[in-house]
Amino acid sequence: VLQLVPFLYVYAALIDLARAGDNAQGRYSNATLWLAGLSGLLTTALGMIVAFIPQREGEPVWLFETKLSAGCIFFLGLAAFFFFIYSRRKAADSAPQPVADYPLAGDTK
């Protein structure tokens, strides 16, 4: 299920490109971009939904659904955790450094 999430972004970006409508130099028309974006987005969303349907034999449905949902929530939460940690570290690294009021080593003023 999680492997399909990037495809949702790709097809949504394609729809956004078609919505902008400024592809005069582009190879495909806006209608083609809309059709490709919408069909890809709907197909990917349908694939994600179908992945939650368990097989007929095997473990109980509630156990299948719980494990699948918990796995998705865990990995999405882990990704969000690392995203926020990295964005805070990057913001701290790019913050302006304070200027020292004392002379630097080797400064003979």
C-alpha cells in the first residue's frame, strides 16, 4: 500500500500541470494530461483500496485489517518523525550565526 503513495503524488502533479494550462511548448494537450492524470490517480487509489481486502482463506479479517493499518500508520509515522527531525536540524544549521564581540585569534587591532 505504501509503495503506491508516490504514484498518487505523481498523478496529482500531472493533474496540476494540466490545470495550469500553460504547456504551449508541451508534447501533449491539456485534455490528454487530464485524462492520464485522472485515470492514473483513480487506478492507484483503487489499487490501494483493494489491497485492504483480505484473501478468503487464512487469518481473520479483523486481524488482517489491523496488521495492515498498523503497518501503514507505523511507517508513515516513522517517515513524518524523520522529516520533522531533519527539517529542524536543517533550520538550525541555516540560522544566522551571532557575531562575536571579542577579537578573533591573530587579530592585532
